[in-house]
Amino acid sequence: MDRVTALPPGGEKGYRECLAIVDSNRNPKFTSALWTNLHKLLGTKLSSLTAYYPQADGVAGGRIQTLEDMIRRLCAYGLEIKVSDGFSHDWCTIIPALELAYKTLIHASQGKTAAMLEKGWNTKLPVDTLKKKLVDIHLTASRFKLRLDKVRNNENKSITDAFEYAKQKWYKSNKTHNSKEGT
């Protein structure tokens, strides 16, 4: 594929479907131009997320597995999450909140947050700056704080469930068998 051409509208509700095969041995400039033009034609935004993990010994694999389990549990609530105020969120828009909850949760194994272990400082959250009992607080601000608390509690529950699932899975796969010879 040397160039991306305009795609005809098709499918349900006029959505466009595209299968892209990219040869990874191409010039990086070509690959960059390909993705830029493809997203421009589709009217989407290319967003790359990278994480900084100083480990190179496979420890990051455990974190990736935990994050994957957390996302699975988040998706188990449904593709659309509705809050009491009538707002609805697509599950993929809540992933940054899930990541933030993961980085600010104190892990039982280390006793510190992932942000503290990774960067040496804890992330300040907007909810941390809001006082619990304010005399004159706007109704919208208090609802926003309650919504943030609810999302954070939900994400922390997903993280805890993912940790427990990973722990049980590890115990099952690494169970030692105590059998005596001749019995």
C-alpha cells in the first residue's frame, strides 16, 4: 500500500470500514505519513499512549496483566456507564481515570503507590484539593466531587478485584504438590 485513497461510505449508518496492512520494514516517514493521512481521511484522531517503566526485567509484564484485568472488569459493567446525573460515558473515556486510580492506589505488596515507586512522588488529584465539608459550595461542584469519588471508588474496586484474580491465578499455576514416593 503506497498511498491511502478516499474511502467510499458504506456499512451501517454510513460508517467507513478499512483494513490496513502495513509493512513494518518501510521507512518511518512513510509509516508516519500513512497513519496521519489515514486518520485524516477517517476523521479520527491518532493518540499514542506510552508509559514510563524503568524496569526491563519483565516486571512490567505483571503490571500490564493487572491493567488488562482491570480493563476487563471495567468493560464488564457495560460499554456505556451512566451516572445518576444522567451523564453517560463510553468505557474507553474512563480509561485515564482507571490509570489514575491505579497509580494513586496504595498497593498491598509494596505499601506505596505506583506513582511513588515509579517517579518518587504522588500524583495530586483535584479531589484532594476539595475540602470534605465546605460551607458555601456550588451544587455542581459538590456533584462533581461526588461523581469523582464514585468513579475513584469504582476504579479502586476494579483494581482490587484484578489483584485478587491475578493472585489466585498465580497460586493455581504455582501450586506445589506434596506427594510421597511409592504412594
